[in-house]
Amino acid sequence: MQTLAQIRELLDSHGLAPKKSLGQNFLIDHNLIRKLVDASGVKAGDLVLEVGPGTGTLTEELLSRGCEVIACELDTGLAAMNRERLGGHPEYGSRFTLIEGDCLESKRLLSAEVRAALRGRSFSLVANLPYGAATPLMLTLLIDHPECRSMHVTIQREVAERLLARAGDDAYGQISVVSDAAARVAKIATLPRECFWPRPDVTSAMVSLVRRDEPLAPDLGSLATFAQRAFNQRRKQLGSILGREILWPQGISPTMRAEELDTERFVSLWRVAGNTT
């Protein structure tokens, strides 16, 4: 596994440096990298999607465990470096696919190259996600890709707090409802800034999302749209947003606000009012 000195040397040898504009902060704590992969439970033969492989430290750990890895890298220099180092590796090359470009074509659509590489197969997302990509990518996978059976990711702590939030929490919002409806969410670890090079301005966290056998709502896209409308006006009473003429489910009143509803009650309200939004 790459040490900080090796990462620096590797970048220098290719004329590269971390780009703040792309949020490039490389995780250098080997124990935490292993902790993330261990928590994911991936094993030899499993398909893994990694977004933002950076210098390939996590990639190599996944490949060393026998996984097939599809890595998506936006930075052209890092993409070329990983293609050279891992694509031609005598042991890993046949199990490594490098896609250069954005992982998303739009806010709710994986890129065509990523979709072509996945070929509809069951996979796990294991990644130290670029902060800007985390929320749209995770929502896309939760809503539109049931073949993504789990996500084990390093993300900004504030995003992790939104994923883990429950009714009444300040961080509770659309992604809290959708993630809980689709998956079982748990925190793996909090990562101080010292675990990265260069040190980011924010604290990070590792979280796991393991997809439920059956989601709490049959149409997660519709639920997400409904939740977004409710939380966009979170200070308003639900009756003011949805109208007071609907048949309110038991335990929910028009004077309540979105932040007061747990996921189960949100789904109950969506079932009677979602189609009217």
C-alpha cells in the first residue's frame, strides 16, 4: 500500500500535483483504507465501482483481494497514470477497467461509459468519493440502480450526517429519507483531516449503505421528488404545501412539518399525496 513518500514520488514522476479544484485529498492512513474494504465485505470475484481512485491506493487493495474494479477518474493525468500502472499490471490488469471522465452524465444519470462497463451486473461502490460527487452519485445509485447492492464510502462529514439523520435532527432532509427507505445506513468511522494529504478543510467520515431486500417505497424516484418538495419548504406546515383536502394518514396532521416525519410516516404520506405533487 502506498506511503505518503511513495504518493509524492509517484505524482512527481508523472509531473502531477493534487488539484484543489477537484477536491483531491488522498487518504494516507492504511488502517482506515483496510477498514473501509473490510467493512464492505467484498471478496474475490466481486465487481466494485470506484469513483475518484486518485493514485490508486484503494484500487490496489481491492485488486489484491481478487475484486474486479471499474475505476472512474475525472483527472486526465491521474487517469493516464492509473491506466499505465494498473491496466498493464501482470496480475491485476485483466480485472481493472479505467474510465476517464465524469461518473455522471447528469445529476441523475450514470455516464454511458460507466453503464456500459457495469453491464447491469450486481456491484458495490467502494470509494473515497470526491466531495462534489458524493450526494448526486449516491442518490442516483440508490434510486436508479438496484443492482448496486452496497456502498462503503469516505465522504464529507456533513453529508454523512445527512445520510444518518433521523426525524427531528437539523441535518434531516431528502437524502435522509431516501437512503433510509432504500438501505440500512451505518457509520464506520470519523476521519480527522490528518488522515489525508493534502489536509482538507473539513472532517470526513466513512459510512456504509447496504440495500434492503425490499425498499420501504416501491418508487424511490417519486419518493425523492416528494421529499424534496417538502424539505424545500421545511418551515411550512405540510398542509400549506400539499393542501388540506387530502386524506391524512393516521399520526400525521396538516400542521406538522416535514422534519417531524420519520421515514415510515413519510412513505405513508407519499402513498396518498405523492401523485399530486
